[in-house]
Amino acid sequence: MEQKNFSVGLDIGTTKIVALVGKKNEFNKVEILGVGKSKSLGVHRGVVNNITQTIQSIQQAVEDAHTNAGVQITDVVVGIAGQHIRSIQHSDYITRENPEAVIDEEDIQRLIQQVYKLVMLPGEEIIHVLPQEYKVDGQGEIKEPVGMHGGRLEANFHVVVGQVSSIKNIGRCIKSAGLNMANITLEPLASSEAVLSFEEKEAGVALIDIGGGTTDLAIFKDGIIRHTAVIPFGGNVITEDIKEGCSIIEKQAELLKIKFGSAWPGENRDTEIVSIPGLRGRDPKEISLKTLSKIINARVVEIIEQVFLEIKNYGHNDQKKKLIAGIVLTGGGSQLKHLKQLVEYITGMDTRVGYPSEHLAGNTQETVSSPLFATSVGLLMNALEGAPEVKTQITTEEEGAPVKESEVEETAAVSQKRKSILDRFGEKLKEFLDNA
């Protein structure tokens, strides 16, 4: 396969690191060319705490993907999560010199860049600035101000903030693994790209991505992201609890959780018992499934209640902010038996499990379309969104076809528009890494 128009999404999780190589097929679906997966060592609750191990895990995943896809991987789009992520609401405005002129993309960019200059707490950096709705000369609820006339353009923003040190550590790992970070995206945003439909985002929906180390929440209403949060618990704490509660080793606890675990203790009869081989010739242990479910249930209830608190903080009880489409669960933790029923019971909201299969080509392997890969697929989609324009221009030059000036300019303009929101951040990071 000649090297062009493919992109790579890299999901650095607490339990696994996944590199997904893919391209768009003729039906505009994502075709997966290769998957690389490695056990994630050195990441705790979504934050890198051992750089050397993380670099090795990244290299292994990328190497795997390279072998599978048969293409050389250089640029990756990376996801960021972790307990240090928080989001704030902020409104800002600009005054335009000529109110008679039409508002264009440049004005919006100027407004967004202005928000980036907000003073954060020491050690924090703005990752995303997401406009919610605009006002032109005091007239509210405008979704698309481009093309309107007016002197004062203001907007409400959803600003996602993270710790500089954590972001830089991810950047360092990527660089040391011999890769180039094309973009960095908030993981709940990536997951929502992959599993939510446009109708759900319109109607109002909360996406809960239960990972190994963290549980991510993204709330959409009227097609716009309204709230994001990262809760520092995930599937791993459930495994820890089983390990402690049943006095077994982690590997066994994880298998027990996946094979026999249920979030609803009423499901199991007292007579159901699993026998676990003892260590080094010790007697096997007998564990009742009812006890297992009780342990899991206690922790899952805690996680869901924390998430539900965030949903309430967003103002879900408000008639205007009601989430009609309810909750979508995704991530590895969403595969726990009877979780959907428990979430419906606690929150009283409609719930479904989200699979990233909708945007994938028909012939995709079963494994990739599992909720486990929601974030990876979302990151890959993000990479494909930003990539093709620039790449096409380069390939045409390589093939020796004369490239029209205007084409290059158009391409540059499109990529510029795509880039500008995050480029400031990306460039700063690159600059920092180069100096380091």
C-alpha cells in the first residue's frame, strides 16, 4: 500500500495503549488498516507517572500496528484524560471595527484566541475552547454568526483546562517514542465522536466512558458540548476491591470480574460458587458469586453517583437542559453485566451501551467495534478529519502532477482553519519539547 491518506489515533489509557491505523473509504466510513495494542505500564488514573515504561508501551503498540497495517507511522493524534482535567464556562466578546462588514471566520478565531489568553491557576493550561452559542449586538441564541452584520460579537465558551505537567509528560513520551504529535484531544470528546449520533447530541445526552483508571463524562445538548468531567475512578478500582475482598491476586480478580461479575447482586443465587486455584499448591478458594456481585455493586454505585452528581451540576433538572436521549455507556467498564439496569435504576434516565461500529466500514473486525475501542476510534476519526486536505496536496506533488497555486492556497486555508484552535497549544508544546 503506498503511503498516503491514512491516519493514526493513539489512546494512552490506564490499562491499555491502542494505536489504530485507518483511512476513509469511498462511502466516507472509517476503514481500519491495523490495530496495535499493548499493556499500559506507567499510567495511573489517566496520568503518566512512569515515562520510561509508557514510552516502551507506546512503542510496542505502534510497532504492532505497523506490522498489522504495513505502513510507516509518524504522526499520531493523542487523547488526554486524567483527574486533573476540569471545565469552566466563560463568556467573552470582541468589538468589531466595521459593524457594516459581514462577520467571518476570522472574527470568530479572534474571539477564540482571546479566550486562550485567560489567566489560569498556576500550572494549568487551556486545552480546548469550545464555543456554545453566540450573540451579535445583544441578539442571543445564534448558532452560526458567520454572514451576519454587527459591531459586538460575544459568545459563551466551554473551556477545558488541564495540568501543564501532565500534558507535557504525554508529549515527552510521544516524542521519545519517535513519533510526532499531530494533535491532542480530550478523550470524552473523542469517544462521543465515535458512539453518539447527531440526533442524540441534539436531544441531549450524557456519555459515560468507563475506562480502567478514569470515568469520563461528556454532556451534549442542542448538538453542542455543554459539560465535561473526568472522575478518577474506573474499572481498576473494582478489580482492586475484588482482590482485597476475596484475597486473591489481581489477574484472578480481573478474570472473575469479566467472566462472572454483575453489577446487580439480586441476580445471583447463594448457591452459585466459583472455585479459584490456590497459589503454588495451596488449597483452591471458593467464592460465592453473590459476594462478588455485592463487592462490584458497592463500587459501581459509588462511581455512578459521582457521575450523576456531575450531571446534576450541569443542571439536568432544568426543563431547558433536560437530557432527552438519556445516558450512553461506553469504554471497557460498560461491558459489566446488568450495568445498564443499575444506571437506569440510580439515575432514572434511559440508558444504552454505545458501540463505535456506526462510523466503521462494514468489514471491520468484531474486536474493534467493541466499546473498549470507543476512544481509539474517536481519536482516529479526529485524525482523519484534520489530515486529508494537507496530505492530498503533498501526494499530488510527489506524483509529479502540476499543482495549481489556488489548490494549494485553498488546502492551506482549510488546514489553517482546522488547525488554529489547537495549534497555539500544540506549537507551545513542541517548542517546549524541543528545548527540553
